[in-house]
Amino acid sequence: MPEKVWTAEEFERLSPVQQDAVFEQSIVTDLAAVPEDFLAHVRERVQQRIDTEASSQP
């Protein structure tokens, strides 16, 4: 995962091409590159959403 955390001010100073590059570099396609605690948190939130949606179906 990218190490740099951009502030809004820093990001706005970039050109549109640079902003696109930062965005593209932030996309993770290999789950092995995602910290396990973050991945567990995301999985928990997704499961909660699934459970909520399933329980609200008629």
C-alpha cells in the first residue's frame, strides 16, 4: 500500500496528470499487500452490510 498520505492542500497543488497518477498508484490489486488488520476491518464491515441488507429483505 502507498506510504504517502496526501493532504488536500498538497493534492490540489498537483497537476491533473499528477493527481491521476497518485490515484492509480493507490489502487491495490494484491490482497497480500494490504495490512491484515485493515483487511479484517473491511471484511467485518462488508459482512455487517450483507447481514443488514439480508435482514431488511421481505
